[in-house]
Amino acid sequence: MGTDMATPKGIAWVKQAKKIAEQMNKDGVSYVTAIPRKELPKGRVLVHNRVTPYPKIGTNGFRAWTQFKTNRLVQCHCDWAGADLHGLPHYRVKD
């Protein structure tokens, strides 16, 4: 049994998914599986999602990525569950 994307709800979901994908491409989002060990290229920053941070990326839905710094981000002051960020500042998406 599959889902019917031709329903109004399905169409709205597809439109939203495309909008998110376009924004991610525009922002240059690149997911990471570990904290980068060296300085990021100029203009790129480390970002994490709103899930409670864990030292190991991927634990309980915790995700991280690098992207171009935009006005949609704010610097985050959590301690990233005590992980060594190798001096990198990190950000989160504004509420």
C-alpha cells in the first residue's frame, strides 16, 4: 500500500519538500558525520539541528552540517554535549 501524492495533502508535501531542497542548495548545505578537524573554508560555518546535542553526530536524531553563513543563522552557545569542536564556532537556525 503506497501513498497517493495526487491528494491535496500530498501535493502540499511535495511543494514544501522542493522548497526546502531549493533553500538547502542555495545555502550550500553539506551534512557531516563528524566534527570537522580543521578550519572551514571562508564563508562556511558549522550548524546543528534543534535536537539535544550529542558528541556523536547521528545519535537520537542529532544532525550537523556546514553551510554558507546566512542571516537565518544565530551563533549557538550550547556546549555540544562537551564535544571538542576544535575551536570552531557553531550555529543553529533562528527560531
